[in-house]
Amino acid sequence: MTINEALSLIKIVRERLSELKSLRSSVATKDIYVYADREKTTEPQYDVKVVDSKIAQLETFLFKADSKIKQSNATTKIDIEERVEDLLEPLK
């Protein structure tokens, strides 16, 4: 996988992770209203352990991908034609 592919995948995984966290906190249950008895029943719509497991899997991927990209950046050299000293010098 190239760094560019990993960065694109990281963006997609972050969006999916956000959706799953929202699902875990709000839509993981289904409310059933029985109007004759004026009763509300809440049932789990998804197994919380499965949702948490998927969230942990995605977070682990993000950690590993970020670490690999940083490791690659630490060893990759680039040539910059500008002189850094000239860019950072104060105005005269």
C-alpha cells in the first residue's frame, strides 16, 4: 500500500469510526411503544460487543497506519530548493 492510499483509507476509516460511535450511542436501541398499555420497551438493535469490537479494530488500524506513515516520513528525504534561512528571516 502506498502512503497516498493509506492516507485515503485513513480518511474513510475515520468517517466509518465516527458513524459507528454515533450508532453505539444513539441508534443501538430500538424503542417500541405500546399505546394501549402506555408502555415503552427498549430493545438492543445491535450487539454492543460487536460494535465495540469493530470500533477497536478500526482504531487499531488507524494507530498502525499512522505509525507506519510517520516511520516512513522519518526515513524519507526530500529536496527543497528554497533556503529555509531565507524563508524565516525577519522583514527588513
